[in-house]
Amino acid sequence: MNEWRRILVPVDFSEDSRQALASAAELAGRYGARVDVVHVFSSPAVVGDVVSPAFGGARLSDYMRGEAEAQLRRFIADISGLESLVGEVRVLAGDASDRILKVAEESDPDLIVMGTRGRTGLKHVLLGSVAERVLRHAHRPVLVVPAPRA
């Protein structure tokens, strides 16, 4: 008997996360699971309260959240067959790996599926890897979908 009923997929709108989301949709379709999707954006605290006509009179952080929510809706709609499988959709501000791990603790998915940008060498050392941090610290299985080959 399959234990996968809820799959969490963090996305950053890259082709890598698109591939991870498509893979999660395929798994969810096969096993009758639902797909929860989370996107984490960085919102500099220093400008979070800036209000400008350029943002429709909204605070920058609210504007950024609204833009991310719209992009996430389009991102989900682009994956064939996914919309009927989607459960919870979240857009959060903060450090990506910290927020993903917190969502995983709160929502208790059976599986986390995420992409990797495939960074190696100096870029990996300097920038770290969200997928690697989630893999190391999550208390549930993590499936890392490799970056598509060019």
C-alpha cells in the first residue's frame, strides 16, 4: 500500500522546479496524492515598508507577494493535469530553505519533491544549495529531480 497522500513541491519558477513539479504531478496522479506547492521569495526588510505609486500604492513586500502569487498561478497552470491535483498553495517571504523546512514540519507531507539547479564547484560553495539543506534537515523523504540536460 502506498503511503504518499501529500507531496510538497517548493518552486522558484526555474526550469528545474518546473521539472520537479511535473514529476510530482505524475506521482500524485499515479498514487492518488495531492500536491502542495510553495514559493519563497526574498523580501529585503529594509524596503519592505516602502510605498510607491510604482507598486500601485502598495508596500513593496505586498507588491512582490502579489506578483509571485500571480506567477505561481501561471506556473501551476502550465503543467498539464496538475490543477486538479493541487492542494495547498503558499507564497512566503524569507530564506528559502528555512521556510520550506518550516512548511514541511507544519503540513507534514509524505514526500518533498524539488529540483536542483545543479550548481557545482565555487558557485555551490558560495551560494549553497536549497535542495541540499532541505535534504539534510527534512524529517521526511526528499526526492531531488535533477536539472534537465541542455
